Amino acid sequence: MTEAKVQEMATAFASCTGDYARMTLYDADKLTTHMLDTFSRCGVTTSLSPPPLTTCHGAESKYKGITSECGYEGGYTCSASACIANAASATVTMVADMIAGLSTCTGGYAVYGSVTAESLTQSLLSTFNACGLTSALSSPPPPSPAIPPLPPLSPPPPSPVRLCQADVFDSRFTVDSLVGDRVCKRWLDAGHNCSTKWEDVCTTDHPNGADQNNSTLSTVACSQCLPPRPRAELRMGGAAVVTESNGLSGGAIAGIVIGSLIGAALLVGLAFLRIKQLQQSHPEDVKLKSVRGQV
């Protein structure tokens, strides 16, 4: 068997169709690796040379050859001369060539394209070490720890000069709550609070006049600096009912209604008991009045 014969067979297989279309997968490299494997098992010599390691079938055949000659976990054949020779000839260059070859695999062999130099080296060393064989290969270094991403940059707070400009501190803030909310947000984001005065930050006069320089941020019509709503108490006997600025609360109203109903019921009960007492103390008068009423 020669390389010319193998090439003729590959060319013929490429023309197969129908039920034999699967034979088109056997190109020259695949045919060569299969024949060499068969000849090796039979102990037959041949003039065929294995495909280069930089080809898909050359790299795949080399890897399968090492694993079959050295065995697998639970069934290593470490004393085989072929296994010892593989361990002695394994180098970093060999691994690099095999990775280059596996990366060219397509079709049913495309899965080999995901093999990395680190994983291939680790697999070969695992076999050699289990057999106690030395090799020029060395374990790949552990992966470097991932560098944590930098935190997102936050925009710098507005400068005092920017806060004090009239277009930022809009003079309409006294009547426009939306504008006031924007003003307060800028000042609060800059680290100030609702009690900060204009003159504490700004060197220029207030947009509404110099007489407003001592005004605090709370004077701006904004929702962030609204004063607390006034609360009052309505005394009912010894209890205090809390009311709000806009009238009694719902709970207070319900309490008043229930109290009124209970008071009315007590008055009706007392009146009924009083009538009973009168009837029991002067029964004759009651009967006489009843007879006179009938006459």
C-alpha cells in the first residue's frame, strides 16, 4: 500500500452517491490513519506515513494512539514499549501542532475544535503520571484570578459656581414645584441639605434679590424639603383624638360615630328603666289613669 493508492481510493470514494454517500467522508488522511491502525495491530510494516499533526485526522489519530497504547484508567498498559515511547516524545511543540490540527476539524469531527492546549496537556500528563513515566510536558499554570471590574464612574457633584447660576437656580421656583424639585435635587446631590443657606454656598446675590441671601433651601417649593404637616388634638373626655390640617382623620370620625351611637343607646335604656320603676312603685295610679282613659 502506497500513498498513491490511498489517494486513488479517496478520489473514488468522493464520487460515491446513494447508499454509499457516507464513503465520501474517507479522504486520504482518514484512510491513511485507519490503515496504519490496522497494520499496527497486525504487526505489519508499511511505507505509509501518518498524516501531519497539523491536520485534523493526524492530530486525532495521534491522541487516540496514545490512549490506546497506554490504556485507560483502570486498564493502563504502562509497560508497553509504544506507551513509553509516546511519553518520551511528548513535547510542548507536539501539543501545539495537535491543537492546530484539531482546530481544522469539521463535520462529525468538529467537536475536537473545542480542545485547548491546557486540557490536552493535562489529559496526556494524567496518563503518563498514572504509569509513572516522565515527560517533557509540564502542567499548565493555574488560571490567573479574574480582575474585578472597575466600579462605574459616577458624575461629579455640581460645583458651587454651577449651583449659583441663575439658569440653574431658576427664579420661578417660588411658584413652580417642578422647577423647585430640580433645584433641590441639584443642591442635595451636591451634599447640601434643606437648611443650607444661599449665602453659605454662593458669593453672588440670590436671583430674587440680595434680601433673600439668607434664605434656606427649604424655602424652595420642592417636595424634598416640605415642612411636616401640622397636627392637632381634639379632646373628648380624657382621650385625645389626633386631627390633621385638613380635618379629622378617618379613624377619629369612626370613633365619634360609634361613641354617639353608644350614648344614644344608653339614654334609651335609662328611660325604659325609669318607666318600669314608676309602674312598680304606683300600680293603682297607673290602673286608675287607664280606666279614666277608657271612660
